[in-house]
Amino acid sequence: MARSGTALTLSDEIRQRFDEFSRSQKDVGQYIVDHLDETAFHTAEELARRANTSSSTVVRFAQALGFEGFPELQSSARDEYRRARENGNGAAATEPANPPLFPIDQTEFEAVLAADHVNVEETARKIDRDEVAAVVDLISRSERTVLCGTDQMAFFASYLRHLLMLLDLRAEVVASPSQEGLARLGRVDENTVLLGFSAGRPHPLVVRAVKLARNRRAATVAIADATLSEVAKLADHRIFYSSNSPAYVRSHVALLSLVQALAYGVYALDESAYADRIRAFKLK
């Protein structure tokens, strides 16, 4: 099957047609959009592993876009990636490159550290200042902040809660559909700010929590590693972090930095007042 000609980039076409895809194909699509460099150079099998799906799903996704198979999709990804690099590096082409952190023949250990370095850099490049400022302001003024994240995301929700509690701000965590967790969601109202954490396909609890918060006129924030995440599409505000890793699990280094930066952003709004709150909190 030949793909009809189009002026759209691969990423743009995926964004435009995202709602047409099956749930597993959406996983592939959102991973390609956010990790175009990996799509350009990895095999279908490796891309499937990183997107938590099967290689056959990757192939079917390519065909759903009108490609004959994955090699043709990969060629399109390489063209887009090459053009993006040329456009981004044109003005700085004559400047000396920074020496690499590690040699080309990286060990597995060094490759993971190098990927984490890139993740933090990529996260910083994609940060929207206005979105961050809005989220920091919401948290600082909120009567109650609810942090919803399951599995690994529960750790980061709990850590942000700890940082906010040090500032004497009321924060609660919902990490499972337990009776206690559902009761906390049941108290969400227009004076609440709800932050939903997700990595890859969001947990149904996080999706339901964001929908509930929207229905109750609460402010909602998505912190996600996929720009096409369902949680990101539902939330009022969204902050993206990069989680690319050569390892068998996603990297959460950039997410940790993001959580700490958000808390510091709140603190920096009124350092002297928050410093007094921290001292008072530690004396409790």
C-alpha cells in the first residue's frame, strides 16, 4: 500500500490522526512523537520494547499511517529528525562542540548516565515558562493540593507532598483506589488543585481523578512524559518531562528535577515567609 503524498511531518500527522488509532497504537504514536530520534535509528523490535508494546503493533501502526511497513515510517522519521537538527543547528554550526561526557564506546553504566543527562536537557528545552508559572501560582494559593500517581509515580507524588508540607502547604496523595484514596478524591472541589502524574499510558485512576476534578471545577495539572497522554489532553495545565533510557525501565531523573524545581518555584515566591514556615514546621 502506497502512502499518499503529504506536506505534514510524521509527528504532525500522528497528532492530527491520534484519535483514530487503537489504544495500543496510541502508545506507539505518542512514543514516536516524543522520541523521534529513537524511531529514526532503532529497530521495530527495540521501539516496541521501549513503547511497552509488540513489534507487530508497531508495524500495524506504520500501515495505519499509510506506510507499507516500518522501514518506510522510519525513513520518514529520519527525514524529520534530520531537518529538525539542520534547522536547530544552523546558526551555531561554526561554534565548537562541547566535548562528550563519555567516550563513543560507552559502557552500559555510562550510557544510562548519558541518557539521564540528555533527559534533563530535553525537559528544560520543552518547558513552557507560562505553564510553570501558572502551576506554581496555583499551588501557592490553593487551599488544598491533591497529588495523584500510582506505582512508581506514587513516589514522586509523595516527594512533592513532602516538599510542600515543609512549606506548611496542605497536600495529600492518592496512590491507589483504596477507600482512603477515593475519599480524598471525593473531597475535591473548586478550591483544590489536582496534579496527575503519568509515565507512558496513564493509570485509569489518574485519568478518572483528572476528569472528576474538572467536573468539580478544580484546577488540574498533568505531569507526563508523553505530550499526547490522555491525562495531558484533559488537564488545564501540562508539564512535560523526558524519560528516555537505554535500560529496561523509564528514566525518572528529569521528573525528580522537575518536582524539586516546582517546589522551589513556590518557595521563591516569598522566600522569607516560607523560610519561617519551614522553621515552624520542623519544630512541630
